[in-house]
Amino acid sequence: MTALIVDQEFWSLFPDAQIFAIELRNIDNHIPTDQTEYQLLLSQAEEQAKSFLTAPDFKNNSVIAEWRTVMTKFKKKKGARASIEALLKRVDQGHTFTPINPLVDIYNSISLTYGVPCGGEDLDTLTGTMHLGLAQGNEAFYPIGSDKNDPPRPQEVIYYDTSGAVCRSLNWRDGERTMLTERTKNAILIIEGITDQQKARAQNAINALQSEIFDRLKVKGTIKRFSRN
């Protein structure tokens, strides 16, 4: 049984998109006592990310401009941006990244290195199969770090299950309920590509993500690619 279904409504909005996912089973995601390895991984990725920041004005960098255009195609909360924009903004402002937990550190490093949005969910906290589609607007959603319900806008692009929204505006904001933690044993990691440039980066990124996870966690994840055809 697949962990993700992409709804027809999504393909109607983005017919040429490709969604890449890795399903992982029996992971040990505990935070190591010595996090030097993951700090080095993130620091190296920060340096790689600077290659995407060549324009004098942050919003004119191609990765940023591409995703801002994509995000205009559906209803969303004011200020919602692709997750890669948030990461690149931190690099642009001189902020550094510190380890969170192995899976999050690995996918953040891939996001920074390849200029792609990447997110992950704990499969054991999902109710039913997760979908990527359009919101009705009444789905329960509690963002990470918040105890206040913040439902998506009607027709907003979201990941959702039978309990509510999982992640809003593609990869903009993740929910507390399904976030990856030290206790995560089974997970799905997702990278999205809408434009040709995004899809090319996403293909390279998903392969690198699979390799990094195997090298560091010794788990061989299964890559799945979703497209309209």
C-alpha cells in the first residue's frame, strides 16, 4: 500500500509536476551523543547553498523567483513561501543551522545543496493514506510549535489524511501531529518539482537523499515518482 496518493485536483492545477518520495522503514532516528557529523553536514550544505544566491536582490534569485511564481497558482495564507526560500533566507542573512535529528538534518542538507523543498512525515502518526490535493478549508491543522488550530484556505494545496491537514501550501508549513522526531521508526520524505528546472534538481536531490540516508542510517529507502502520466 502506497503512503501517498496525489489527487486529480492537484494534476489539474499542475499537470507537468513531478513529486518524488522516499519511504523508509525501521529507522533509528535517535539523536547521537556526538552530533559533529551532522553539524559538519549542515555546514557544508550552507556553503553549497550560496551558489543559489547570486542576485543582489534576494527575491530575484532563480530558485526563489520560480517558487514564488508557483505559489501564486493557488489560494494560501499571506506570506506563505516554499520551504526552500526559508532555508535560503537564513543562509543569505548569515544564520547557521544546528542539528535537530538525523532525518531532518539529512533532508535539510539536501534542500540546501540542491535548492529544493524537502519535507518528511512520520508514517505511524498518519491516519489512513496521505494525499496531496486541494483543501476544503475545514481541515484541522496545528503547526509545529503551536497549540492553535490554523486550518488551510479553501483550494489551498495541502498534504492531508483523514484527521486533517498534514502540511500546508505544498511544503510551506508542517504540522505537529506528523512531524519527524527521535521516536520516528517509519517515514516518508518528499521533494516537489513543478517547473522543468525544479524537476531536474528534484531528481538529482532524491537520489542524493537516498544515498545519504543509506550511508548514515543504513536504511535503503524506496524511491517513488508521481506524475500525471
